[in-house]
Amino acid sequence: MNSGKATTYAMMGIESRGTLVIDPGTEVYEGMIVGENNRENDITVNITKGKNLTNVRAAGSDDMARIKTPTHFSLEESLEFINEDELCEITPNFVRLRKRLLNTSEREKDAKRRKHN
């Protein structure tokens, strides 16, 4: 949903919905695929959401932030994983998965158009 760095706090809330494919601290952008949903449909999530900071803290509570190890795809696995509305972005350092249409509202409009045709 947003661009920025993926936070462990946001990933903890998302990992119950499926399998993550990026590590905390990864630079993400709108339309980038960050995981696989347990269900058939795609969901839009905010993986850059940070924890609200207050002056009240329980001792050691921030040290407990842990997530499962994300799944990392090879180039071949990435190409097998993508659907018709997705692309595999290859750079010298990364293999990323993304939606063909990056903007969320454009993807929703396209999905409605396809459904009616």
C-alpha cells in the first residue's frame, strides 16, 4: 500500500494471513508483492506501518518482536509463482515480485472491468 521500509511490527500483524516473502527492513513500494495470502484472493496491506511511540513501556516488551523466517524465491520459483496480473522484477541484487498495475485503485478498477467482461 505504501512505499518505505518494511517494519517488523507491521509484519507481525500480517504473517497470520499467509507467508511473507521479504525480510524486515526491505525497501518496498506500492504494488510490490510482500507475501502469499492463505486464501485465493489478494489483499492490500501496509507493511511500512510503525509502532506508535508512547512514554509508557513494559520492560523488555520491544525485545519480543519476532517473526517467522520469510520464504525466499529463486528466479525460477518466482516465475512459477506469479499470476497473469503480476510481474517478476529482476535487478543485479534482487528478484522482486510485483503487480502489473502498481496503483491500488487502478488494480481494483481493472479487476471490476475483467469481472464484467
